[in-house]
Amino acid sequence: MWAGGYVGFDDTIRLRSGDLRCRESIADVEIKGNEGEEKVFVTIQRDIDASKQRGFIVERRTLVFMRDRSHAADVTVISRPQRDIVKPPWDAHFCHAITPSPALLFRFSALTFNAHRIHLDQGYCRDVEGYRNLLVHGPLSLVLMLQFLHIQLTKEGQARNGKCDTISYVNYRCLAPLYAEEQLKVCIRKKAAYEWQTWIEGPDGGLAVRGNVKTIPPPSSPPGVGRKDKSTPSPTGKCEEPPPATSDKPSYHTSGVDGPKSSTGGAVSTKAEEPATEGKSVEQISTTAD
């Protein structure tokens, strides 16, 4: 199960031609829960760099491993009533609606070399795992949040001087499942200068994914000179403690250990709508991902 993670970018480094190197290590292992119902939280760190260059991308991902359940236990989980929906305590400044299709999940699975049936096989999701449909990948949720934030940063930069802020790091945590063929909404809120809150709401408006993003301003000097953000935390930094999950199912998106290596690649159609919140700068775009 995919619980969340951290991704940090060192913008003082420019990728040159040559081989990339990824060093992977287990940073932490923690066991939680009663005997027989243990959950093992494993934090994996990946440092990505190029030849003769120090690391410029650092990723930490937390995966949760659980014991196999019996069929009787699966039936109990399926029939268990859901908890109350937890709504976001903030208003979004920008939001973007998208309906992930089974084809999008298939493409993302292929892109990330993830063959877990929970993203591909509806019968397996329903009859074995106890979910009502295919699950959206945890890292796909991260890609959607960062992609939409990048769009907003680009728009702000074009309106200002043609130069946009860049993402320094993101902390995120998965709280509740997201399903194929159900609309989700990616939300962005500017918390302060160079600080953003981003989250994804399910079709019922409940929090499913939550993250915090730090950005840095565009360079006033040549690339790679004087741009190091001294406030960037170490990869062990954590986002704000989220509210409880909205389901009795374990509140994490599932995925294999191989994470995202690119964007989704899915074609989308967009349609702009009128602002939905009076007195706020709100953009709503509704898309269907194929």
C-alpha cells in the first residue's frame, strides 16, 4: 500500500548528457498494530544523480505491507460501513476535475512497470481486495497534483514577467482510496509566498490525498548560480498531520515499489467554467482522462 512520501529537487543542478544513476536504500522500517494485524511501514529512499554530479532529486516513499486476509475477513471489510467523510478545512484558489479511466490506469501501470492487479483487474479488486473498482495509483495522484500546480505557476509567471517559480520539494500523504471512472478534483491553495497546499477530493468531496509544496523564485542570474533555497528541508521533512482517513479500508493507495518515472501521457479534453467561489480567484476545469 502506498502511504505517501517526499520528493525534493535541487534546481542548482542542470541535467547534462550522460547516464543517470539511482541509488536506492531502505531508510526506515516500523511495525504498527496488534499481533496478527501488524502493518509494516517501510520507507525507501532514492537518490538520483548523473555522472560527476551530486544528487539532484531525492525521493522518499513510504509503503505499507500487511498480512494476507482470509475470504471471511474480506467479506467483513466489504460489508463494513464507511466512516464519516472528512472535508478539507480550506477553500481552493484553483481546482481541476478529472475522471480517470481504466485506460489511464493501464497506461500509468505500464509507464511505471507496475503490474499489480488492483489497478488493472476489476474482479480482483472487488472479490479479493474488497474495493468497488480499480484503484488510482498513489504516485499518479502525486503526478496530477504537481502537474496542475505547474500549470498555475506557469500562468503566474507569464502574467508577471514570463518567468515562473519552480517546485523545490513536496510532502504528501494518501488518506483514502480513489477509483477509476469516478470524478476526482485536484485543488490548489496558495498558503503564503512560495508555499502551496494541494489536495485531491473524491466524488463525495472528502479528502483523499493531501500535500504541501515549497517553490522557489525564478533566477535573477544564470541557471545554477545563486538559486539554492536554504530553507529546503532534508528528505525526512514531513507534511502537516492530516485528519483521519475516510474509510475503514487501510487509508493508503496501493502500488508496486516502482514509482513514477514520467507523467501520465493520457490525452485530456478541457473546458473552462465560471468561477465557483465569490470573491476568490478560482478556476475550475473539468476533464476526462483516457
